[in-house]
Amino acid sequence: MSARVVLLCEDQQLATFMRRFLKRRGWQAHDIREKIAPPGQGSGEQWVRERFPQELAAVRARGNNTVLTVGTDADTRSVAARIATLNQECQRQGVSPRTASEPVIMVVPKRNIETWFAYLRGESPNEDDAYPRYPNESDCRNDVRTLDEMCRSGKLRDPAPPSLQAACSEYQKMPARNG
Amino acid sequence: MLKRIYIDNFRCLVNFELRFDAINLLLGPNGSGKTSVFDVLRRLQEFIIGDARVHDVFPTADLTRWQLGKQQRFELEIAVGDDSYAYSLVIDHDADRRRMRVFEEKLDLNDRPLFACKEGMAQLYRDNHSEGPQYPFDWTLSAVGSLHERPDNQKLTRFKRELAKLIVVRPIPALMERGSHGEQERLTHRMENFVSWYRHLAQEHMGAMVTLLGELKSALPGFDSLSLKEAGEDARALKALFAPPGGGKPIAFDFSELSDGQKMLVALYSLIFGMGDEGITLFIDEPDNFLALREIQPWLSNLADAIGESVEQVVLISHHPEIINYLGGAHGRWLERDAQGPVRVGNVPGSVQGLSLAETVARGWEK
């Protein structure tokens, strides 16, 4: 079985959240190939940005319903600005930026994934403040379950963080596992 | 969950302390003491809950060669919910007379005594920590291990049950026996008795088998199921069923006919999923051996996702780049020693800019 989803992620917590969500949606561990920025080597955002063009090129070359899913925090920038930096890096490396129809999904939590965790726990976070981290990455399992249930009901709880709404729109491009 | 181990005067481990999180990867050069840490845990288990005598599990040959002291000390801290157990064992070695004995064995809960045995005199404490009976005890056995469950020692026996949840293995597929003459609740060190252990799982954790077989279908192309077939009185042989090319009735292969990699996958997925929601702690030495490159990360991510569910804690030893890159940065502990000196432990050094952690280690540039 070959990997059909490449998960390019800036840290373990975001990767764990995304992987667990995909598994809730029917994907299996063997479907997913994770590429996670190594801790202690500077900015995870930069690591993702610099590798995005080569992963995009690889996914295009592979075709065959392969999906590139990118996880990177917006931090203090806007979601659109963060996605723009990825496309600019493509141009810098001579790779065509992603097009709207390509199976490339940008998951860009603002301020970071802990903001979404706070929302999924039932709080009403803003996207500017920093929220506490979990001691263990796997502690996000209940948040993943909550998000999955919201997806199944077709609606996020209001008011949802705009960055989560944007990610849900991106996720519409995810093909069915057996598609 | 094992929070801490302390070892003094055992091989290269001198005044050695290691603290654990939910996920841990022990890294370091060959001979840096990683496997010795696992050995101590396994031996403490054999001593406390396996009824082994002290000379069978802690021979004098394992004293640190350059140390003059003849006393060995081992300590464990195990957290159970909000409670914290502290176990300590001190062994006296008399090299001239080739005799060793338990000098002291203690068990505390949240800094209050549950049991103490010193120089052959045992002091039992009740669950409310009031003093219970005092009695002489065999110097070669674990006094904690000898105590059976009673209404007033539930806290002590809970410690033993938690200790039994530690599974310390170094799987070697070639040594796994093809059949079983009975269920076995505990795995042997190299998983030689895997089939007997699997037989126990199939009996005691039937619900978990559905999940396990589902995961094995992802890992083993064409895999259908596992089946225990009668092979004589009380004996069972483990069969792996695979779909034939073009479909049709699955073909049964004896477990011994599987490749080492296939056996390893069956064993490794059984460790994650076979015990249901027991909340075990897995200590696995080099799980990557024999696995195809394609199989390592899916197994690791399944393991990581099982934390807090079927698995409470995991400690791995590995030199494989896939594992180092996946877990090393966030969960690694670096063990090293100078020449034949004692082992030191620290956080994993950062990777060199532009290199993966595994590549940094491969170049010896972590220093």
C-alpha cells in the first residue's frame, strides 16, 4: 500500500492533530507519510516553507490521487499572508505555485493549533493570544473527536475561529479515501 | 507509568538516573547503556513479580568493573493516577564467597511507607500506613513480591499489578516458537513465546483482536486473519491466512513460514493493539529490525496514537533514521559515556542546520 497523503508539518503537535483527524475520517496510518520539522533547528514555519515546493512537485509528479496537506501556524500573520509566503517560495524555487484545483490542502491555525484546541474544548478563544500547550501530543484526541463530530453535523460551533473555518473550506478538496 | 529509574553499580550504570515521559526514545552510541537500562527493568520484574532469587537475576558479574563498592542500588518511581510509588532495592555482593543478598527493600506510596525490609527483617504497613506485623524474611527473595493480596494491602499489591504492565522485550523473529502448549500471560525477553502470549490475548482480549487484525491487513498485503489450530493435546499452532492471487479461499501459512519481517509486524502490532485498554508500558529494544522502510512510520504513528488508550507509555531503543527523525527531536534521551566510564544521560542534541537529526548523528556531529 502506498502513501496517498503527504503531511508536511511544522511540529509534532500539529502533525498529531492532523493525522488523528484524517484517521477519524477513514484514512489509515499506511495512507499517510509525515514530514515534520525537527525541533531545535530554528523556525518550523521556515522548514515547511522551504520544503513545500519540492513536496508540491513530487505530489504533482506522482499524480494518482495523491494529496499534499500542509500544516503551518499563521502566528501573528493572517492565514492568507502565510499561504502567500508558501506560494512565493514556490516562485523563488522555480516551481509553479499551487492552483485552486490542485489537491493541496493548507491547514493554517491562527495563532496556532492551541487556539483551535481551546475552541474545541468549548472556550471562545481569540486568534491573537497564546493558549497553553498539552503536556503530550496525544492529549488532543478529544479535540479531534469534537471536530470530527462538528464536521459530521456539517457545522462548526459559532463563533468559530476564522482560521478553522478556512481550513474546513480547504478540506473540501480532500478526496474520499476510496476515490 | 514509569516516571523514573535509578541504577547504581550495574555494568556501566553508576549513579544513573533516567526520567520518562509518555513517549521516549533512547539514543546513543553502541555500548552507551541503553539495553542495560531495559535489562535492569526486566530483572526487577523477575525479582519482584517473577519469584526469582537475587543471585539468579543480579549476579556479581554485573557489578560495575571499576567500582570498589559491592552494593548495588535500584530505584523505581511509578505513577498511578495521582499516586506515586517509590520502590528501592539494595543488594549486597560478597564476591569472595560468591554470595549476594537483599540488604534493603522498600516500597513507599506518596512518601509514606507500605513496606520495608532491612537485613532480613521485614516490616509490613497497612493501607493506612500504620505499622503491621514484623517478621524475618529470606534474604534472597523479594519480600514485596512475596505478599499476596489482602484487604489491608491493596495499595502494595496494586504496585505489583502496575509493575506487571511493563512489557520489556527485544523481539527476535527467528527465535519465536511456531506453536504453543498453553497460554502465557507474560512475554519472554525476545518474544520467543509470542504464540503462547497471542493465545492468551485471543482468549482474554477478544475484542482487541478485531482491531489488531484490521491493522495487520494494512501492514501485510493480502493478509486475511490469524488462527490458532489444534496441533495435539493442548497444543496450538498459529496460522496466518492470506488471500491467494486472483481471490478465493484464504491460504493458511504456518507462523514459522512467515518471513522475519512479517513475524515482526505481527508481533509489533500485537503489542500495540492486542491488550485492549490495559494501559501497558512498552519497552521495545530495536523494533525496526527486519521491518521494510515503508512499514516503520505507520507503526510508529499507530503507536503514538495508541498512547493514552491501549498503551500508557512507550520507551524505544533504536538506531534507525526513520525512528530517530520521527521521535528523536521531541522525545529523545541521549545516553553516552567516555571510553569505558559511566553513562551520562541528557536531552538529544539539536540537529545541525540543514541536516536531519539522524544524519547529524550519523556524522557524529551531535557533540
